Amino acid sequence: MVGRNGKCAVGIDIAFDAIRVAELEMKTSLRVQSISAHPVGLGAFGQDRSVNWAALESALREILQRYKLKGKRTHVAIPSAYTVIRQLSLPDFSDAELREVISFELTNSIHLPFPEVVFDFVRCPKGGDGGPDDGNRSVILIAADRIFVDELIKCLNGAGVRPVSIDVRPLAMYRVLRRLSTLPSTFLMTDVDATGTRIHVFHDGLLYLTRDVPIQLAGSADGMGFGEVGAAQERGESGELATAVPVESLTAAAYVERLGAELDRTLNFFRYTLNQLQRNSRRRCLRGVDAFRWTSSTLSRD
């Protein structure tokens, strides 16, 4: 979401609770010119992942008219509910052959919660990744709801935006963090907003795992616009989207304690179930203004 060679870029983060806009400039270092969050309003998103496109386009138009986007590269991050991350073991074919294999598997044996998908993939490094020794290769599959992406592009165009990229939200955040700081090889990112908490596991720049945890800080949903805030789409460790489950509101102390347990659980799953036995997280990142405001004093005591 960041421009290069001194050019300006605009990042638009579309989430269930708010639309966040960041203007950035890259000279000798990354500089954030402005950042703001705007509630999307009631009715834009439903708990079943349905979208009122007219309401969303109206919200985008109202918000983005405050920014001078002409001549700036615009990058858009989409909600995690419309994406799935999956680690696969596939034959060590060429990229073109792998794409054909994945397309076939998506039609026949890989079941995703979207009727149509757009996808990309990246190969995991050979050796030391705990992958199979039978000539196969570990591959990270990143799939998104094609219908949602296509409709979103139409919606953005209707609001006067021509995005140069549509990105997966945790990957977009990770790329910015990597420009701002030196990150360890294994890195846990916690994304907190009014609809719940998500934990993402990165290793060597690759997003291996994402988990939705149905907890939030008490009061963090105030003023937000996700219909009936208090329910979230639960995604198991496999990345499959299940039915909506209630989001539990916790006090700051209880939230930090529960979050610590969920981080340990996620890291253990990553290490043992996904064959990353030698990986240890050296840093964890908590993202979310509400989370920081409510938990900073508690974290400082731990």
C-alpha cells in the first residue's frame, strides 16, 4: 500500500466497522501524511457477509471526496471475511502448472465459502520448513471472493477511485510495518476492531495462518456501523469460514489475559500442525486504536 521513489500513495482499508484512509509519502523513509477512520454507517454490511453496495458506494463517495486522490496510487485492503489463507502440499511444478493444478483443486476438492474465487499463491522455501519429502512443495494459497472483489471495484469506480491493487488486509498491514521497522522472521500480528480480534502468523514474509477470535474490548463497538455489532464470522485454524458466533466483550484485563492465551494457542498450532516445529515468535504486534487505548496500562504492568 506504499508508493516508491518519493511518490505519494493512498491506502483505503475497508472493514466492517469503518473505512480507514492513510496518505503516505516515501522519500528516504516512509512518512505518514494523514490517517483517519470513518464509520461506514448502518446497513452497509450484514452478518452473513452480504453487502448493500449502494450504501457502501455512498459512504465511500462521501469519505473520499475529502481527499485529493488525483495522481496518487490508490491501494485497497478488503475485510478478512472475504479471504481464505491455506497451506497446501502440491507437486513441485512450474508456476503455470501449479496455477492449473490449484484451479482444478478449487473446483473439485478444495472447498471454500465463496461460489467463485480469485486466487494467488506463493511457494514456501525449500528445506527447513517441515514440508513433505516426497517431491511435493508447500504452497501458501490466498483466495478471495471473486464476486465481492468485482463488485467492490465497480463500487470504487462509482465513487471516483481507480485502485491499482486490491489486497488482503493483513498482508497490506504487514508490508507497511516492514517498511517502518525491522521485523523478526516469525511475527504474530493481532488485528483488533469493533467486530472482534484476528491473529495472523507471518514467517519470512509469508502469511501462513490467520485466525478469528470472537472477543473484543468492552465499549470498542461504540459508534461503529456493522449492523448488530456483537457477532463475527468464526474461522477455524484451517481457515474455513463457519457460521456467525457471538463476540464476547471483555474488560481490558480480561481481554489481555484471553489474548495471551489465544496467541500461545495460535503459535502452537502453527508450530505443530503446520510442521513449523523450529519456529518461535520473537515479536507480537497489537493493531487497533481501541485496543491500545484500553490495554496499554495493563500491558505495561505485565
